[in-house]
Amino acid sequence: MTFEKFIVKFRLPIIIVFSLITLLLTFSLTQLEIEPNLNNLMPADMPSRVQTNYIDSTFGSNNLVIVILETPDILEPKTLKRVKELTHAFQRQSGIERVISLFTLKNIHYEDGAMIVNPAIGRMPRSKESTEALRKDLKNNTLINGTAISDDFTKAAILLTPQKDFDEIELLEHIQNILDDIPGEETVFIGGLPVVNATIMNDITKDVMYLLPIGLLLMIFMLFISFKQLRGILLPLGVVVMSIIVSFALMPILGWKITIVSILMPVILIAVANNYSIHIISRYNELLAINPTWTKKELTIGAIKKLKYPILATGLTTIVGILGLLVHIIVHARQLGVLTSIGIFWAILLSLLFVPAVLTYLPKKSKKKSPSNKLKKKRLLDHFLPRLSNVIVKHPKKIVFLFILLSLILSLGIFNLKIDGNMVNFFKKDHNIQRSSKLINDNFGGSQILSIMFEGDIKDPELLARMESYEMELLKNENVGQITSIVTALKEISKGLYPPEDPLYDRIPPSRDAIAQYLELYYMSGDPDDFEQMIDFTNEKAQIIVRINKADGYIIKSVVSQIEEMTRNDHEVTMLGGQALITSDMNLAIVNGQIKSLIFAIISIMIILMLVFRSIPAGIFAVLPLLLAEAILFGLMGYAGIRLDAATALLSSVMIGVGVDYTIHFLWRYRDEYKENHDAKESIRKALVGSGKGIIFNAFSVMMGFAALVFSSFIPIQYFGFLVVISIVVCLVAALILIPAMCIVFKPRFLEPKELL
């Protein structure tokens, strides 16, 4: 029994089985969850994550929620009153472990031979003189200026440390409620990694809700234009919806969660999964037009018999291309590769089994066309493709040369390509996340944090002197905004023990005993918890907190490299951590993942094509246009200033997986034509006219599906959609122009009939 006859014989069980499986998996969708921690994009055992977690467990997290109030003068009584009330409200709020503001920080000063530790603002200033005196004290306090207040006194910051594992979306709602309950005239901004996480989680939900229906509507529009019949719309739509259900339903079963990368999955499936059923329905309609007396079963058998192998070949190469993401270090990129590949595999099964089975039950109706429509289509497609084939046949060498030359010129932009692992750049420039991040970078040291951890006798003056030298060297770097450590605190304490003219004023104590005495004196008047993020309670561990005021990945990498070089031979520097280090490692992971997935996809597809065409040169011949398309894509990204990030880093695998289909369809048709007429040029003409329509429609269908991504809330996802459309255009041009020209110029033997070899 042939495959086609098997489908016809068991058509009802096939329909029931696929429907039941999809229905059962639908219940799993209720268990879907959104990943709350963006750091989980990277493997849990990645050194920067492990080290950051250890430092955070020792000193407390540096991933703060920063509430910024902006006004012409922050020392205005009404503004100070609001800051005070907000501080107290945040201290009472569950989910907030620690609050730092003008009303929790201390002012250390020297008075009558003794150190006085008072709150930074003990009482509200009631006169211009007291206001200016307070302004002077705050400006000279290195623990406050640049931390809780900007240097120009137009902005105040309240730093909130969330409790570990507290829901960030819920926390952000509590913070917003407090701000609403304590109103004021100041402009308020909320920033920090927890806010970025919460905002991304909220926007992921919106994107899934919006992009899925938009993508489906665009697909329905394309199907209507193509078929103008109900089965031509409902069957591909059913395949896509069932594939999306299967892919998403597997996430909770596998213990995986939805992330920003997962947004791409339904759009990829909308763009790709319908292609196979479209080919089946198109062939069915074509046979019906030629043989109107055939039965529904005969038409179905005829359609499947002709298309099963091309669909399997193109489907397999698409799956293998997307599986290139398996070698990516980004965890959710690997998950996307697995789930999307399963969805495409399910779409292939549906197209080869479910769709033909349903077709045997549907009425035999062909699409009605008016003469004007036929004439119009004749002019648009049938007139264009023969002309194109004539140009290719006459100038094949020029076409190959010009394509390669143009590819080389466009690919030069790759040298301008930059990497960006900073999640803040997922948002538009006018987004509150971007604006708050800029305020933090410009006024409060920077939003990217590095932690340098020291272990040893922290009271050793020699160790503290080295820490100070590192700080001074780093502060020469214009990209470093602020540095905080126990050295900063000790020097501030010295200002409360000595007058400005004393040699020990604003200096590290000269002996271990003096250092111990400094700390003991402070703890008697202040709060030991004031320094908990600088030194542990055993005085055996300390950290330097370095804030980087630029978010660019290459800048973060340069600061990391500077620290590593400075501390290379310092055995008491035991660890480097912080969100900036994770961002730096993510940048490296993006590059490595891009290279690995590209190599994996290219080699795998080469092997498949070698097996399909039973020729080693076939694999090399077919992937050459893909390599040129990749070079053009990355070159255009460099020219346009579009950076590689967690989303655009997935382009290679998706583009190769989807783009290779057009080349396969053309080569398959060309080989069939060559068997009949044994003339390369004539075969090019017939292959282009015969397969060109399907290839063009397939490409435009994919482009229309990915076009939905321009409506995403995230900039990288929008760029991804735009770049996929560009790459599909390049692959389409390569399949319809470059590949035919190469067939004439190089006369590949694997496409010639065996009797001619």
C-alpha cells in the first residue's frame, strides 16, 4: 500500500487522532508561565551568574529599584516632605528589604574634637541659610552625593532593595500605589533591573495577545488573495493553529516558561507552518482544473504523490536550520529551537496526513476567476517570469559576478556591527525605562553595576590602600560614574574625627587598630547595617561597587577588562560579579552562539542536500547563496546600526532554515525539466515559469507572517521581523536569479540525468 492510498483508506482515523492530540494538549496551555528573571536567559552555571549570586548572598543584592524625583530644587520643603513620606511608606511595604534615601543616610562631621553621626536630614530646613548649609553638607558627603541626590540638586533618588524571590510585578504595583497615594508636583521615574524585568514580563503578555491575532489576520489575508476559497483559508489556518497549540503546550510539560524570545515562536510558525499545506491545496486545485472529472480521492492522491518528497526535503532543512539554535548558549534560544522545530514537524505531518484526509471529505469546488482576473494574473506573473528567465539565460556570468560583487560591498558593514546584551535597549528611546536609565547613568553613577570582591583581613591598611588605588584608577575612566566601598566609608568617617587641616582627614587610617577603632566609633553612633553592602560582619570580605554610566556592551567589556588586568596578581581579589558582568558575558554568548548556530545549520543543511541530491557538490552549491545572504544581512545591520542582541542573534538559524526552501524548490523543478529536454537554458526557462509562482507566493507569505513583529513592544523583536523580511527577499532573489545563473555557468553534474553523465 502506497503512502497516498494509506491516507485515503484511513482518512477518518487520521482526522480523529490529530484532533484528539491537539485537544488534549490544549489543556496544558492553562499551565503556561512567564519567566520572571531575565538572567535565566543564560545558563545557571555560567561563571558570571554563579559569582554574582554568591556576592549578592554575602552583601545583599545590588539590583535595586530606583525611584527618582525630578524638580528644579530638591531641597524645597514640599519636595523634602514628599521624599520623607515616601521613604517611610516604602519602609513599611512588604517585599522591600532595605530603603536608602536622604532620610536614611547619615551625615558624619567633626564637632568639638568628636565625631557626630546624624541623619543626613535631621530636621527640615526652615530658612534660606539652613537650606544652603544643608546643601553644602550633602554636596560634600561622598556617601550621599551621587547616591541619593544629584550633584545639581534637581533630582533625588530612593533606592529600594527587593526581598529575595519577591514577585517583581507585584512589587512594582505596590510602589506605584504608594507614589499615587503620596502625590506631588515632582516628575517621577522608576528604574533598575527589577523594573526592567517587570516591564518586560508585562509586555511579553501584551505581545503574545496582540501579535498572534495580527499574524493570523495577515496570513488569512494572504490566503484569501491566493485562493479566494474557504478550504484554501481554513485548512492552512488550522495547520498553523494546531502547530502553535502543540508548541506552546509542550512548554509547561517540559518545565519551560515564556520569555521575550518565545514571542518569536508563534510568528515563525504562522510564517512557515502554512507553506506545506498551501502547496498541497495549490496542487489539488491545479489537478482539479486539469482533470475536473477526477474524484476527490484521486485528486488527493495526485497532489500527495507529486509533493510528498519536496515537502519532506524543505521541511527537514527548515527544521535542521532552526535546530542550529541548540548550540546557542542562550537557554531560551535553545528552547525556541526545540519547540519551533516540533511545531514545524507537526505542521508537516498535518499537511501530509490531516489536510489530505480532510480534502477527501470536502466538496470539489475550484476557484472561480473572471477573465479580467486571469488576464491580470497573466500580466503580473506569467509575463514577468519568462522575461526574467530570458535575461538570466542571456547574461548568466554577469549576474553571478554582479551578485557576488554586490554581496561583498554590502557585507563590509559587518565591521560596524556591534553587540548589545543590555535589556534596557529592548525599549524605545522615549520609553520610561530608557528615560529612567539615562537619569541613573547621568546623575547617580550608572545603571550597570560591577562588584569586585576581596577576601582576607579587610582591616589591613595595605589591602585598603590597594582598594583605593583601584578606585582611583577606575575613576579616570570616563565610563565609570561612581565607586562605593568600605574605603569610601572609612574616609568619610575620618572627616568626622579630624579637622580638614589634619593629615588624617579624608584618609585611610594608618593601622589595623585605627581602622577597627573607626568602625567601632561609627557603630556606637550610627547603624552597623549602613555598611552591610560594603563589608561582611566578620570583616573578612568586602566589595568595591563600580557603576558604569554607559550601557553599550563594548564599553562594559572594556571596564571588565581593565579590572581584570589591574587585579590579575592580587590574590585577595577572589571574584568579579554584578549585572554588568552578566551583560558582558551575554554579549560574548551572543557572538559565540551566532557563530556556532550558523556553522551547525550550514553544515547540517549541506549534509541533507548532499543526501537528497546524492552528490557532495550539491550541498556546497545550494548553501552558497545562503552564505552570501548571511553576509548581506549582517552587513546591512552594521550599516543601519542595528545591533546583535538576544533576539536578532537568532536570525541566522531562522533565515537559513526558511530561506533554503526556495533554492530546493527551484533545483528540484530544474532537475525534472532537465531530464525531459536535456538543455540547461530551456530547463531554466521552464523551471522558473513552473516553480517561480509558488516560490514567490511562498516567500511573500513568509514575509507577511513576520511583518506582524513590527507591532511588538520590543525594539529587537521589531528589528527581527524587519531583518527576516530583508533576508527572505535576498534568498528569494538568490533562488530566482543567482541559482539559475549558476546552473548555466557551472553546469552542476548532480542536476543532470544519469544517462548524460
